[in-house]
Amino acid sequence: MNEEQITTDTPDEGSIQQLREEYKRLKAENKAYKQNVMNSALQSLGLEADKGIGKAVTKLYDGEMNSESIAAFVQEEFGEVGAINANTEPAQETVADNVVAAQSRVEQLQKVGVDNKPMDTMATFRQFVNSPETSTKDSIAAKMAMIEQQKDK
């Protein structure tokens, strides 16, 4: 009879070290893969991984790494992403429209050379008449013009 010898090899230090290195390499690859899948899924939803809801999703999500699962998670946790993006876009456009309108008003006022606030004619009149630089003749002419203006009203 032929006896077979069964040998049980105990792993030596070299093979354990190789397994550890392989484990670290696979773990790093897995992390990079998950990050790429998360980034592409967020981009397809119109989100950024480092801002706002995208950042929250990257920190909170712990499920399967595919676009459908991530999109379902975002829908469930944060509501409709399309509505969120739709709400932020018009707000930015509204701000831009307001800036353009304000700039055009400023340009118009600069062309006219008038303040945007209503002018207090009586205060301006008093300042002109009471100014020491105003001659007596000009002061009387201003008073006469003010009287004529009051008659016309």
C-alpha cells in the first residue's frame, strides 16, 4: 500500500506579507472605484461631490455603488434633484438680471447727471439764497423765480 502523506503548510512570513500588500492594493483600488462611480453618478444628477447636496451624499451614502442606487438615495433623502437644480438656476439668472438692470439704471443716471433721489427744491432754494457767495441780485432773482413757480402751481 502506498501511503499518501498529507502536509499542511503553515504560511510563512513572506506569504502573509504578500497577502497584506495585495489587500492594501485592492482596498485602494476599491476606494478609487467607488469614488469614481460616486462622482459620475452625482455629475449625471447635476451635483458636485465637493459642494452642497453632492457633498452630503458622499458622506451619507453607504449602499451599492451604481448610478441607479445613488440616484434613488438622493431622491429619497433630498427630494427631486431636478427641482433643486431648477430652483437654483432661475435664482442665479434673476440675480444676473437684477445686476444688469441696476447697471443700466446707473448708466442712465450718469448720462443725465441727476441723483436718483427726489430733489428738495425748497432746501436748495434756501441754501442758495442764504449762501454768502450769492450776490444780492442773484438772490432777488431766485426769490422772484420761486414766487413765479408757486403762482403756476
